[in-house]
Amino acid sequence: MKIAVIGTGRVGLPLALAFVEAGVEVTGIEINEDIRNTVTIDKTMPFLEPGFEDVLKAGKLKMQESLEGLQDIDCFIVTVGTPLLHHIETDLSAITRVIIDLARRIVPGQTIIMRSTTAPQTTEYVKKVLEKNSELEVGKDIFLACCPERILEGKAREELFSLPQIVGTQDPLSAEKAQQLFDKLGTEVLHCDYITAELVKLFNNVSRYAYFALANVLSMIAIDYDAEPYEILKLTNHKYPRPITSKPGFTAGTCLRKDFGMLSEAYWSADILISSWRINETMPKFLVESAKRRWGDLEKRNIAVLGYAFKKDADDVRDNLTDKLLRYLHRECPSQIILHDHLVNEAEVIQLHDMKFSTDLDQTIESADLIVIATNHSLYTENREKLLDQVKNNQCRIVDLWDSLDTGKVFLDNTQL
Ligand SMILES: NC(=O)c1ccc[n+]([C@@H]2O[C@H](COP(=O)([O-])OP(=O)(O)OC[C@H]3O[C@@H](n4cnc5c(N)ncnc54)[C@H](O)[C@@H]3O)[C@@H](O)[C@H]2O)c1
């Protein structure tokens, strides 16, 4: 079997490498030259995603810029980005470009697998664009399936070979072609129609988004009453068979936030997803205002913000909430702000007047009198004693929404130690 993966970003590249590992002949189509060179010349991952080192070194993944010369491909897998526009509206431009290009080149017998996350009815739209621009019929001449990616960034290697595959098709031959493809990964295949596949993926993500919002609103209400969110969570869940399973924290990132938008774009009414969005998005402002209410003005403070990636132990900065936190802190005109993250690429960090960036934790916290842990990287938990010493010895205060330091306190000062 020969396949082409179109868009070898954080989803496409691990998927392409998993198929290489499974013995499939794979070509990655990628417009970004840096990614192509990193994969084929350096033979390394362009981002943090462990487990693919050996298969990369073997050099079997071919890469090219365009769809030129791929008439003998059995299956094209589309994994380009599907962001939201500024309003609650899905941006289909990358998908449309790829599908029109494919439609003009596709030959009978070839299959297209939609792997990107898409709003309801997008696969139906793709089918129409394909048929209009190729004059071939889906289900008869060519084949189409919606098989959304559900991996967790950082765990792709493990989950690609274990998660069941959702395969949405509307004709038996497309279902058969998609089944043959995913049989190569050895995972269970669950068949359904396009809409069901699209909704399964979106609800897998938005349920997490809404669970986090519940823990976040619990924190906000508790903090407003000067109660401790982590004590409430502990008592709520202690030997209770129906526990609250999520913890508070900055909840954003490239998938969770936008996927709620894909579900919300067709509905005018306020709903649980819009409410979750408001709760999760206001958390940075809420923390800044609550810190001021407790500890006074931030004007003369030396502030250290720890963590810039949108999630723990990742290097992905897209759609993080630290940006927002930094802007709110910046508006308070503190003496200085130092941002720390040891994993992200400095070139991707927001530029704010007077703000410094460091990858050295000791240097970041040495003169800090206010520390905000924005991302719960393991490094901060590993340096728990050092951070708590800063509170004990240097009158420093810490905002720790994630409870990374395991004190059970979101707002920590030396009166509590
Ligand atoms: N990142 C995740 O953890 C994750 C998980 C599940 C699903 N998804 C979904 O998967 C899709 C891709 O997400 P991602 O994080 O990999 O995005 P990404 O931006 O990292 O990757 C997309 C890649 O496609 C390339 N590209 C764009 N247009 C192209 C074209 N015409 N031809 C060739 N290459 C092209 C881009 O250069 C980029 O490298 C999105 O729909 C996303 O919602 C992401």
C-alpha cells in the first residue's frame, strides 16, 4: 500500500511515521520547507513528540512539497490545520485548497481520508468539492472517509497504535478502503457516517474543555469567598463514588478552544460550551485581579511567570493562555516581568516591552517577589522546595492554580508556610 499524508504538522507527521513503522510506503506532503528539511536531512522531529526517533533515523519517510507525480498513491490522508476565523466560524481555506488540488489530480480507485478536525457537515462539503472538480463519483470511482485524529500531543506514538479508529463513510466501498488502511496500525475500527465521526471527535475534545471549566468555575467561586478550591475538591471527592474528575488550570491550546467553536457556529443560543469558553478565557484576568485583592498593587513587583506552552511538558505555544496573563500583568506596570519556559522556542514567544525571557529557572526566580505558575510543567513540581524557599526566605508570593507545588493553595504566601 502507498499513501500520502498532506500536512506533516503535529498530527500528520506522527501519523505518517506510524504508517512507515507499520510497513506502509509513505510520502509526506508539506509546504513548510523547514519541516521537510528537519525530517529528511536532520532526521529529527521538528517538535516534541517522543517515540519516533528510530523510524526517523531509518530515513524511509519521503517528503515533497506538492502533490505532483502521485498517481500511484492508494490513499491520501488530509491533516492540514482547521482553525477558527476571528468570529465563531470555521476557517476551511486550507482544506478547500487541498481538496481542489486533489480533485484536479485524483484518478479512479484512489481514497481520501479526512483526518483534520472538522465542523459538522465539512466531509459532506468535501465530497461536493471533490465531485464538482473531478467529475468522479464518491463511492463509485473514488472513495472518501472522515477518520478524525484523537491522539494527545506528546503521546502520539502510544495512542496511534492503541486508540480505536472512528471511520465515517457513506458508502460501503469507502468503508472497506478505510478499514484496509487502519488495519495496518492494528487498531479497532468503528464504522459510522460522516456527521457521527465529526461529532465524536468534537465531543471528545469539548467534554474536556467543559470539565476544565467546571473545575475553573469552582475555583473562581471558592476564591471569591476566600475558600480553598483544592480543599473543596479534596473533600468533594474523598471516598465519594461520583467525583469531580477535572482540576483547575489554564485551559486553551490549539484544539480544545477552537473545537467548541466548530460546534457552536450553527447555534445562536448561549449554551454550556459558550459558558465554558467564558469561564476558561477569563481565568488569567481573574487571577491577576484576585492577586491584587489579596496582596495589593502589582506596580513595584518583580514578577516571574513560569510556563508558556499551552500544556504540561509540551513545546506547543499555539493558543496558550499565558499570552493573555502576560498582557494583563503588563498593564499593571510592574518593575519587571520574566517569563520562563525551558521547552518552547524563544522565537515563538510574545514580545512585550521590558519583558524578558529565560530558560533558566534559578535566574528567573532569584529576584522574584511574585511568581505565577502558568503551565504545570513537571520541572516546577520537581523544583518545589526551591520555589517554596523563595516564599519562606524572600517574602515571595506564588499563584499556583494547578497546585503544581502540592500545597493545596492557589495563592501562597509565607503566612501559610
Ligand atoms: N495538535 C493536536 O494535538 C491535534 C490532535 C487531534 C487533531 N488535531 C487536528 O488536526 C489538524 C492538524 O493539526 P496540527 O496540530 O497538526 O496542525 P499543524 O499546523 O501543526 O500542521 C498542519 C501542517 O499542514 C501544512 N500544510 C498546510 N497547508 C498545506 C498544503 N496545502 N499542502 C501541504 N501541507 C500543508 C502546514 O505547513 C503544517 O505543517 C487540525 O484540524 C487539528 O484540529 C490536532
